[in-house]
Amino acid sequence: MVTIGVNAHLLSGTAGYRRAGIHHYIAQILKHLPLAEEWRYVVYTQVAPEVARPDMRFVSSALPTDRRALRILWEQLVWPVAALRDRLSLLHSMAFVTPLLAPAPAVVTVYDLSFLHFPKQFPRLQRLYLTTQTRRSCRQARRVVTISRASRDDLIRFFGLSPERIDVVPPGIDDRFRPLEAGAVAAFRREQGLPEQFVLHVGTLQPRKNLTVLIEAMARIGRPELLLVLVGGKGWFYDQIFARVEALGLQEQVRFAGYADDEALPLWYNAASLLVMPSVYEGFGMPVLQALACGTPVVAAGVSALPEAGGAAARYFQPDDVTGLVRQMLAVLDNPALASTMRQEGFRHASTFSWTAAGEAMSSVYRRALQVTTGQSERASGRGTSKTGP
């Protein structure tokens, strides 16, 4: 029997930025891993997702791992002991870092390398830990998983990893992200006091989201009736966003809606006229895909993985080009025919992403990692000579 241990401590049970992209990716992968008669999973987490599977056991920790320092303590000291106790065949760290002294082969998932692209935008200690330990984990792991081709290229560039050791497992799209009944959307607009036309951004408030450029674009458009809604929890270094809104006198035109729960988020997309993602860097860009699946046109920065998320359905601009952003926004807002074409192309593009496919791809990653282990064991005992693994 093969037992795979999964570090899923970044699953979050409370509203806020921690329940954003990484949380949903982990939860959906766990839900969609295919059943394998010879495999069992032990998932280490404080918050078990709504997954009922005979092959999956959830193990909690006495440490409150929602606090970063205690989560690090758990993954470096507690997890190796638990791995021995649970006789793990393979460890999978679902977020950046594996134990330094792992008692079994490991797989690590790296969502992005934003802390290397923009080091000054991260708190110093967080940046230092992520930089040193992600590099070390990637070099030690049997397989490295990432969520986009752009992030794969970053792993090769920054860490010198062989492409053969990296597996790209893109996210899927939940069924709840779809066009909703018109009455429900109209009721949501009334409840939120929203106009018929407004611009939406979804994402944690932090520097790399590049929201000051979007706020500047709103000022240049010069339409006081056009509302910008920023949906997302506070991350770090977000004061500059509030300051820019105040400096431009846009307090009545920019609304900070805070974190949106799983039920509200599809309604925000359905109600919006346009989603804008001006990020200077994204490991993937889930809001782009979610908006397209809901039928909302998207304008995004044409950098990092955002063109993978948006495909030919979105329109793009350079993240420092406010004039280009204004031009793209007005092209969609003032041209219903273009918006309709983008809507149809968005449905087609979003349909190519599947959580079932993501779960199957992750299972294949485990098989490749285990084949390396099996091959080495057989060669050491003289039972096999065939070449396995990369």
C-alpha cells in the first residue's frame, strides 16, 4: 500500500485573503484526485475541506498553523515525525516548502516566484524564508509542480531546475462560475447598490496587483458615474492604494468591497461589465478564468501567466501603460458588439480548464515520483535494471 502525505495547512476556514487562490487550488485538487486502489492519502490540515473519500484521512495539529511561525515549525519539526509515524511513501507540500529532513521522497508545489521578482514588496523575513527554503525544496524534491508555463519558466530561470523535473498542473474552473439567472443578478445589484455598468477587480490588496495603475486609469476616463469595485481582502503594503484613491479624489467612485465568499463571488462577476487585472505578475490569475466562465469581458496585463489564463478571449495592455489600459477599457465598455464577442470567446476558453483533469495530472505526478523511488530501490537490491524516472 502506498501512503501519500499532503501538507494542506494553507487551507483556511475564515474569510480573508488566505481563502483566495491557493486555498481553492488545494481544496479542489484533494477533491479531484482519482481513486487508486493501492493508494491512501493522509492530509495534514487545520481545516478539512468538504471531501468524503474512503481513501483520504484528515489529521489536525495542536499548533495553530494559521500563524506563519507556527506553520513553519510544524512543517520542519512536526511533519517529519508524523511522516514516520504514518509510514508515508511520499510527501507532498502544497505550498513552496518541504521539510529539511524529509524521511521520504517529496513533491513540492510552487505557485509563483513573486518574492524573487519583487522582493521589496514582501516583508523582509517572509521574503528571506521563501527565497531560501523554496530554492532548497525545489532542488531536493523528486518532482516540482507549478500551475502555469510562465511559472515553470521562472523555476528554470531562478533555480536552474531541469525542465524534465517540473510538472505544470493548471487549475480548473468550478461549476459555480457560470452565467446566473438574470433576476438573481438584478437582485444582487439592488442589494449592493450597484449601477448597471461598473468595473470589477478581484484579488488581494497588495503591491503586485498594480491597483494604483487601475485607479489612475479610472481618473483619466473621467466618468464620475463609472464605479470601480475592488473585491478582495487586505494583504500587505496596501495603504498606498487607499492613499492614491484619496489623492485623486475618487472616494465616491472606488468601492472597497472586502473579501467575497464562495456564494457572492460569481454574482460579482455576473453583475460586472468588465474585469480588469492589471497585475505586474501572477502565477496564473484565477479571477481572469472565473470572469470568462461567467461571461464577463476581461482586460488584463499581458505579462507572466495572465495570457495563459485569458487566452484569445481577453484584451491586454502593458502593466505600466495607463493610456493603453484606458484605451482597452473604453473599447469594451463603449462597444456592446465587442463585449458580446469577448463573452462567447470567454466561454470557449474557460471550458478547456477542468479540475478533473488537474486531479488526474497531479496523480500522474505522484506516479512519476514513486517510480523514481521504486526504480532506485530495485537497482539497489539487484532486482531490476530498467531505467525509470527522469
